[in-house]
Amino acid sequence: MRIIFAGTPVFAARALEALRKAGFDIILTLTQPDRPAGRGMKLQASPVKLLAQQLDIPLLQPETLKTPDIQAQLKAFKPDVMIVAAYGLLLPEAVLHLPRHGCINIHASLLPRWRGAAPIQRALLEGDTETGITIMQMDQGLDTGSILLKQAFPIESHDTAATLHDKLADLGGECIVEALTLLDQGRLTSTPQNDVNACYAAKIRKNEAEIDWTGDAAQIDRIIRTFDPHPGAFTCLNGNTIKLWQASIINHGSPQQAGEIIAADSDGIVVACGRNALSIHTLQKAGGKKLTAAQFLSGHPLQPGEIFHKAAQGPSEK
């Protein structure tokens, strides 16, 4: 089976690596052009590009797939199927129908739940108890194509966007290998999505990472885990922005003001919420390093009664 693989970030690279290890014939890799990144804003190759070069797989980095020229180049490879994983470019109808078996997407949610750009974060933020991978036949809609294979697993109470990403990336590789094996055997079946159960995973905005202490402690804990590793949940204390990275929920019924520090010691900084309280274990001052509560308090002593609060204006959107 002749496969074109289209993807860009680490999530996609894991799938490409799994396909290659399983012995599938990857005849071409597509990834986005090198983009400026980091403090120096130097051009950086995507994880998929780096892996394709390592595996000596032919590579293209078009700005778009809409031009007749790139479509002719793809057609010349005579692909049986195109696998797409977090590619980041729109696939026009001509490309969707170009391979013999069309284009197949690896999506990091249990479709039709969380169609769209941020399925991992939205599942965490909304308190979903499970997530998983859907292998889907692509059409012109946004993650609306028929389901070819689906596999779920539970979201644990300690999961962050980072840990879920890694679990889903590994599972995505396993699922696409299974799906292509079934396709090769003529045993891969499709099931239309039930649009009634669909919901949209809108792109994450930085201002969603600001903590509103009047919320439930469980909700605030989910915000902290959702925005780990990027951009980091944040709050303010004495005019300084503080990022929060790890916390635990504490049952607490005292009438302190939301955001008020109840206790501060080496075990954690306990903060009252709209319901219950949160013990902060890892935090970070602007421009500083991530610190345990004990490390933070040794340089920045805090007293019960001090208040964490929302900023008058959060970090600017970029």
C-alpha cells in the first residue's frame, strides 16, 4: 500500500514512526513549512520533517494544497491512501479524492465529541471522564467524516494536557496501524457520525487560562491541568502574575473570601475557592522558575489573609 503521510507536530510524528515500524510503505511526507519559533524566532523544522529526514522519506513543505501544481505532484506519487494527523493545512476536495482510498485522519477525541482544533484541552476543561482516538474518513466538513475505528481510555484525576497528549499520540500510532492493516485486508468498515452528539473544540485562548477563584475548586484544578504545558494557568498576587502548575482539591467549608490564602507551608499554599479549597504545590513567578510551595515560600513568604485575584488585564493575546 502506497501511503502519503501529512502531519506537523510531535503527535503526528509518533504516528509516522509507528507506521514505519509496522512496515508500511510511506512514499511521501507532507509537513508545514519551517516556522520561526523560540526567543530568537529562528526558523525551526517540524517534528515530522525531522523524522522524515531521519527515515529518509521524501518530503514536501507546500504553503497550500490548493494549487494545481502541488496537486499534480501528489497525483504523480499514485498514492493508495493519505494519512493526516494534525497537519494544519486545509485539504481541498481534489486532494481528498486523489488517493484510491481517500484521506484518513487521526483525531484526538471520541468523535463526534470535540470536533475541531483543541480536543485534548476541551475534554479536560469540561471534566470529561474519558477520551481517545478516532480514525476517520475525511470529507469536506470539520471532522465530520465517517468513523473507521475508535478506541477510548479514562482521563485520570492527575492528567494534564501534556500527559493526555502523550497517551493519545501513542494510541494514535497504534490505531492507525490497526486501521491500515484492516484496510489492507479489506475488513475496514465505516460508520457515519451522529451529528446530534457533536460538539466543537474551539481553539484555546490565553485569557481562558486566568483563574477565577469564585469557581469550584475542581473546576480550577481542571484549568491548571488543561493549560499545562501551555500557556500555564495564571492568577495575581500583590500585583504580580503567578502561574500555577500543580494543585490538589481540599474539602473546605469555611467562609473565607474566594482567593484568600488559608494556610501556607511546605505542604502547599491553601487557597479558598467559591466551593472548597485548592492546595497549590507547584507555582512560578513571572520570569522565574517553577518552584515547589516550600521553595516559593522561602523566597516569597505568604500569610493567611492575603488574596489571589484576577488581573485587571491578563497577558496579551498573541
